[in-house]
Amino acid sequence: MVDYTAAEQHRAAREVEALPEGAMLVRMLGDYAVLRDQARASW
């Protein structure tokens, strides 16, 4: 797992918010979040 600083997380959030409606990257990030949570649960 990678730890990101609060500043990095805020920057990423702003960049995601700036993406066009329906951007594929938003869906992919959501999928990644689910996989990350599943990985944490299996530890």
C-alpha cells in the first residue's frame, strides 16, 4: 500500500473533479477502491 500525504490526496480529488462527466478514469478508480478494500479484508 502507498501512503499519500493530505496534500496529494486533495490534489488528486481536485483533478478527479475536473474530469468530464462519465470519464472512464473515475470508474476505474472506483474499481481500484473496491479491490483495495478486498485486499485489506483478506489480510
